[in-house]
Amino acid sequence: MKEKRNGNGKLERLEELTQLEKIRLFKKLQADILQVKESIQDFKKTISSQQEAIKYFRTIAGINKEEVFILYLDAKNAAIDFEKISEGTLTQSLLYPREIIKRVLELGALSVIVCHNHPSGIITPSENDKKITRKILMALKEIDTSLIDHVIIGNNDQYFSFYEEGLITKYASNYKYAIERLNSEVNEI
């Protein structure tokens, strides 16, 4: 049976409510949901650093499954949106660069930060983590968007930052070199 709490904290049966009381209850629930949504949006807008993104991610990421989140940023590196784009298993999560590109274009983002957790707690990136980071970086470069970082969250406040470890710079240099080489080959034709 459906029940609800009245203003005094007492449980009442939903069936015993009048139509007007049901409408009022529905409107109250709508207002509460809207307030929660606004609170989440306000919190997303306060993410202004990598540490804040990591802190936020830790509060919402699961511990039993690998989950991938993207922080979309505007021209001033202010957060536009922060959302989960993939949920996987204990050891992996599928990530499609085209889905990131689609969302970047929808939001008008100019840069992104990728965050994902390793439920094992081990922050060392796998070969797949490195490969997908390169793919995302290159795909974003093609639409003049930057991958600022890919952060792997582990246990006890540990994390691995592709940017801090110099891998984002390395991958960007490799991309630039490949494009320059391709352009020079095209010019020779």
C-alpha cells in the first residue's frame, strides 16, 4: 500500500487522500525535485579546480563498479556540466569518444576533464586507459576542444592524473607531430 507522511510526520494512506490533497502532494513533490535539481546544478557550477572535481567525483562514484564521468568546461574553464557517461563492471567500463564529442557539441564546451574510478583502489592506468585517453584527446583536437586531464581515482585520496604525469602533453605532441607529417605528405602530392 502507498503511504505518505503528513506535515506532522505521521504516515497516511495515499488512498485516503482527497483529490485536492493528492494534487497538493504532487505539487510539493515537484517543488522538492526541482529544488534538488537546482542544488545539483549550483554545485556543478562551483567546480573550479581539479581537486574540486575529484572531491565531487568521490562523493558520487560507486565503489563496486567502474564509472566514468566527464566535466565539461567553457572558455573560462568554468563548469558547464558534470555527468556520468559510462558504468561498467568491477574492472572495466566502456567509453566511446563519439559520445563525448556529441555532448561537447551540444553544450558548446571548449575543454573536458575525464574522471573514472578503479574499484580495486589501484591507480596505475591500464593500457586500455592510456589508449582511450589518446583516442579522446585526438578526437577532441579534431573539433578544437581540449582534453585537460584524465584522472583515475583510487583509495585513500589517491589519484593518477594523466596531466600531472605528463601524458596529456606527450599525447598532444604525438598528435601534433602526426598531423604535421600528414600535412607535409599531402603537400607533396
